[in-house]
Amino acid sequence: MPDDNRDQAGRPSPDALLEKARAETRGRLKIFLGAAPGVGKTYEMLISGRAKIADGLDVVIGVVETHGRKETEALVAGFEIIPRVEIDYKGRALEEMDLDGILARRPDLVLVDELAHTNAEGSRHPKRYLDVKELLDRGIDVYTTLNIQHVESLNDVVSQITRIRVRETVPDSIIDLADDVEIIDLTPDDLIKRLHDGKVYMPRTAERALTNYFTPGNLTALRELALRKTAQRVDDQLLTHMQAHAISGPWAAGERVLVSIDHHPRSASLVRYAARIASRLRAPWAAVYIETNRSINLSEAERDTIASTLRLAEQLGGEAITIPGREVAEELVRHASANNVTHIVIGAPKKPTWRDWWGRSITDELIRKTGEISVHVISGNEKDGTTARGIKAAATAPQLDLKAYLLATVYVAIALGVSIVLDQVLDVRNLALVFLMAVLTSAVLHGLRPALYSCILGALSFNFFFLPPRYTLTISDPESVLAFFFFLGVAIIASNLTATVQRQAAAARQRARTTEDLYLFSKKLAGTGTLDDVLWATAFQLASMLKVRVVLLLPEEGSIAVKAGYPPDDTLDDADIAAARWAWEHNHAAGRGADTLPGAKRLYVPLRTGRAAVGVIGLDSDRRDGPLLTPEQQRLLDALADQAALAIERVQLVADVDRARLAAEADRLRSALLTSISHDLKTPLAAILGAAGTLRDYFASMPAEDRADLLSTVVDESERLNRFIANLLDMTKIESGAMEPNSALHYAGDIVGSALARAAKILEHHKTEMSIPAELPMVRVDPVLFEQVIFNLLDNAAKYAPEGSVIQIEGWADADNVVVQVSDEGPGIPPADLDRIFDTFYRVRKGDRVRAGTGLGLSICRGFIEAMGGTITAGNRRGRPGAVFTIRLPKPTDIPKLDELK
């Protein structure tokens, strides 16, 4: 944030000192930032931790992921490791960092790997970076690691570069919180070589990573992002240091550009010039307007120019800043020095040379005061102004307030009465102060014109009633003439100054109200999640602040249609529809009061973002003719429209991302279905055709044993084909919502036994053990569907478990559920696949020895179990290899008693 410490030149910035004080009360945070996995962040963190141990610090490991890398595992040896805590999540035991154990141990420094990690459900904090913040708040120093793709503000950029959306992100405020950021850098070639050498991922995973993510182009772009983010953080730290120690800039460690604008049309060309400089220097920049006492007297057209120029600066990527002050050059230098600005852009002076005799121009003063800051003096182009709005402004001619003039007369009359009383004891020249009080009262309460009126009326009253000869307008005494004119001059100056202060105060109050309304509007928009909510909030805010009727139109099927209104209104005549469409297509205002199609009932203004128009605002009022909005209202409309357009674009982008995700998922399912049909349908058909053809051609000459084998092949492959088609039909029912279980009370052991008998041929090379107690409570299930679930689980276990291994089926009851568990002795489920194991057409990568599957069996299991009101989870066995599938069905509460059955 820019620091504007106007009244404390040469003194430290209070904000910077406050930030420094906060940092001293908490632990220090150091982030090891990398462009991609595998660059050596964890390795470097452990090396730094060992160095701190050598310095005598108490260092422990909170959590470090070695990923099987021998070099990293060797470095971990010798550290004290805080044991992780186990958290049960859907039947699986997950290990997380023991935050309470670290707080109780209270070391000097703790090493925490993978800052962006999402904690298991049931942890104190949902994200690991929140654990780190608690450690810092307790005064414990933290070393942690982070990849650039996990930074929240860069998430969209990384997704665009890599085509991969990173779900685990860390807010930028965490990087701002860091006392030190150390970038761990490797060239793309070196990192790719590490992948080939197996130092980052296992060979099969590394092969996929090289194809999809670790390409030279991706790594180069991510590397640049990491370097830029680190440089930005270092630049912020330098600025904070300078402000905390009252160091006057600039320190040209990095470039910053500032452009000074005013009410002249050439300001737009200055802003564009500053944007070009900043782009070449790759530097942040800002446009600054210094609001002096003279600003109150600007015309509406000049105010409009300032607002449009600041808006242009924001559209070009700069920051728009308005600073109140006395002298433009002085405030510019103070702001530039406080914010380490290295370049100032200002327009060349336009006033005649002879005016330099009365004082230097702002440009000359700036050049003399800037010191080491480079000043770019640009002539600018008056014609290169901001784009005209194309809307005629409503008249703002001041109305004659008779009440104000009447009250001013009353104040003078009161002053006259008081003066008549005081005339007995005071000198006549002192009575002028009483009339001066009436003039100041009129200026404070009613403005300049009533004050001038009271000034003239008071002067005449003072002359008529108190200056000799009295009761005439003639003044005989030369001293009285001098007193009269001095009174008149002082009254005029005082009334003018007082009225100016009053106008400034009124303008400040109006600005405060408008700013508060805009802030509340932006806060409301930030909390809305649907397009309808955004549109209704926008329509209401526009109607209440501008006192107009509002309709909002958005593009729909190549045209534009009304989506919201306040008061609700969706009727537009042909002229209005034409004006609204023209405004949308040409990104320019049209309709009532505009240069284009002024015959329309409403004024239509496009909702614009940096990309294009996203919609149109239609405005109308009870006044049937003439322009709708004053210049001040037009500027307010611009601010409201900008916020609304960004909110609409945000909602639409989220919808676009969701549609793209659904389209990608549909493509994946379509591809998986085609692959499955081409393989799983074609393979059994080929076997059936081959066996049947052989039997037809060689039946007579074929031994009986061979004929039996071929017939068995036909039967087996037909059953396999039947299972595949049944799975497709079941999945279709589940996804269409047509699945309606025919549930009744059943003993789970009977259904499991039936499934084992049905799967006997599949399990002929495995051993099966069933342990379901006879006293197990009955469950309310559809027996056909539940048997299919058990069959699919047994089929899955037979595919992955080696021949001769044991497949176990166990059952028990807990407080609320009946649990049935199927476990095998296969290789288990890779951790990365646990969350997707039940997805449609998703298959765990397996070796050639494992017979193919469709990727539908487990998805059908989940669909059937959830349709019957239960849950199914997947996990791995503890202490030994193998997968575990756990079914939980709620205990029925309506089991009849034995007496009732009898």
C-alpha cells in the first residue's frame, strides 16, 4: 500500500513501525520457494535446519515428506521428529502434523514441509498454513516449503500455462507474512535430468510427469513466476525498511513509476506514456491526482476529465490514487519519496512565460525538489484525451433558495438589534464585529451567495444606523469611510473563506457517504455466488443511489434480454431494444440523452470489463424529457458499473470453468466408454466366435475333452459379456436417478453366501474366509443390489490379489451401523487413487498379469450402497499389503420382535 505520511516528514512511517512491532512479537517465518516439485526445497530446508542446530538452536521436525529420496532421508537422520497424530477419516487412518505436540515441546525452530497441504477432516485447522500461523503466534520460528503453483493469486496463471488446475492453494498474505523467502532454483534441463534419474518421482510417475507437466516450456514459465514473486516480496521488504527507518527514497533497487494528472485533457496521454514506461521497465505504476483547495472550484467537465483519467489508469493496469494536499509539487515529492518511486511523469507547463515572474510552475518546483528521482516532462496531446462518454449531462444550475436569503436577512436584523443595545457602551467601530458575525453565520449555514447578500445588507445597515451622519447613506468622517470599506472587504473575504470551507466539508461528507455505499456494494457483490444475486444487488444499488428505474440486460443466444430490474420490469419497446443492442455491440452508450438513438425511453450504458462488454444497464426516471444524470451521477454510475461488470464476469468465468470441467469429464467418460467397449466387449465376443467357429468346423474330429474346453470358454466369456452389459445398464440407472431399491430386512450373511456361490468360478484360484456372526442384526437392503455389490468387490479382489492369497469377508455391528468389510492380500490402493477409486470408468494402473476391468464395478457399488442409505469407503490394510472396502449400513429401528412375528 502506498504510504502518504504528509505531516511527518523525516519521521518513520507509523504503519511500518507497527508492522515491525508485530513481527517482533511472533516467530520468524522462512519460506523455501520453488518453481516446481523436485528442485530441492526440502533438502535445502533440512540443510538450513542442521546449520541452526550447529548454532545451538533447538530444532525439531514437525513434518517432512522424503518421497523415498535417499539423500533427503539421510538428512532427516539426526533430527528430533515430533510423532505425527493419527486421524480417522472414513475408515482410513491418516497421519497429520501433531500441532499440540509441537506447542507442548516448544522448540526454537520447527521444520514444516508442504505448506499448501490440506489437513484431514477432524484436524484443528483445515489447512497446514493455518497450523504454521498458530506456531508463529506462539513465538516459534518456522521453516517451510512451497511451490509457486500453490500461490493463490497465481493459480489461474499456472492453470493457463500447465493446463492443470491446482486445488491446494495458499493465500498471498502468507508470503507477505514471511520474514525471509529463499528461492530454490534449478534450470529446466537439470530438473528434467533429475526426473530421468528417478530423484523426483518413481519411474512410471516420472514418465507421466515429463509428458504432461515437466516440459521445458512449462518449467521456464514457472521459474519466471517464482523469480518475480520473490523479487516482489523483496521489493516490499525494502520499502517497509525505508519507511520504518525514515529513509528518503529513492533506492533504485527496483523501478516504480508515478504519473501526475490534473483536469487538463492531455492527462490521458500522460497516463498512456507512463503505462508504456512501466511496461518496458516491468515496474508497478500509479496515477496520482493532488486535490488542493482550488479543486473545489473546478467545473463538472474538468471533474469528469479527472475521473475518466484515473479510470483509464486502472484499465491500463495502474493504481489510481487521490491525495489531498496544499501544494502539488510538494505532495508529489513526499509521496514519491515515501514509496520509493524512481520515475515521475508530469506534463510540461502551459502558462505564459511572464507568469513565471509571480512564481515557478509546478513542473519547475518538482524538478528542483525531486533530487535523485528521474522526472519525465511530457508535452502531452490535448486531442489524445479519454474516450468521450457520449452522454449528455442533466443541467445542474443552482436554484434560488429564498429561505436562505430570508434567514440571512434575519441574522443581519438580529445583529442590528444587538448593535443598537451595545451602541450605548461600545465604540462604533467595534459594532462592525457584530455584523461580521452575521455574515459568517450566513456563510457557514447557507453558502457563499447568501453570505455576500448578508455582507452587503450588513454594510448598508452599519452605515445607515451607526456611521455619522446617522440614518443616511452618507459618510462624512474620512475615518468612517475607511472603516466602512475595511469592514466590507473583511466581510467579503471572511464569507468567501468560510463558504469555501463549508463546501469542502459538504463535499467530504458526500464523498464519505459515496465511498461507504460503494464499499458496502462491493462487499455485497463479493458475497454473492450466483448471477441472479449479482444482478438483483446491482439493480437495487443503482436505483437507490441514482434515484432512477433500472433494467439489466445480458447477452442470450446471439441477442440481448432483460435479466433483472428494479422495480421489476421486463417490457421494452422496439426503440429500447435497438438502443440496448447497439450499446452492447458497440460498447458505447445509446438511448435517451446519448448521441446515438436518443429517441429511446431509457439510457443504455454498457457494462464493460478489460475484455469486452458483458451486459447493458438501462436507466429511466419519472422525468420524461432531457438527460437523466448529472455529471456527478455519471461518475458514480461508472464506478457502480465497473464493480458490477467485474462481479458478473467473475460469476460467468466460474460457470465457464465448471462447464469446461464437465465437458472434460464428459470427454473422459466418452473416451473411457469407447475404450471399454472396444476392449471389454470385443475380447469376449472374439473368444466366443473363435470357440464357436472351431466347434463348427472341427466338431467331429475333435476330442471330447477339447470340445468341453471350448464350450466352457463360450460359457465363461458369455458370462463375462453379460456382466459387462449388466454393469453398463446398472450405471445408466444410477446416473439417471431411476434406481429404486426394493428394500426389506435381510441377514447380511445369507446375501454374502449367495454372492460367494455366484463368484465361485472367479475365486477358484483364491482362498475365501467369511466371518459374519449369526447374531449380527438384520439390515434393510435390496438383496439383489447388495449381492451385486459383494460380487463386484469379490471380483475386484480376485483381479488384484495374487493366486493362492486369502480374501476375507467380515461383519460386525457398532453403535449405529452394521459393517461388512471385504479385504484382500494384493498390492493395495495407491494413496493418490484413494479419492478417485469409485469414479466411473476409473481404473487403478496395474500390471499385465491382472485381467482387465471396465472401471464400473466399484462405481456401481457406491451407487447401490448410497441408494440403500449406506456408505462405502476404500483403504489399505494396516501392517500388511492389501486393500480394504468397508460397507456401513444403518441399523434399522423397526425390527419386529420374535413375539410379534409369532
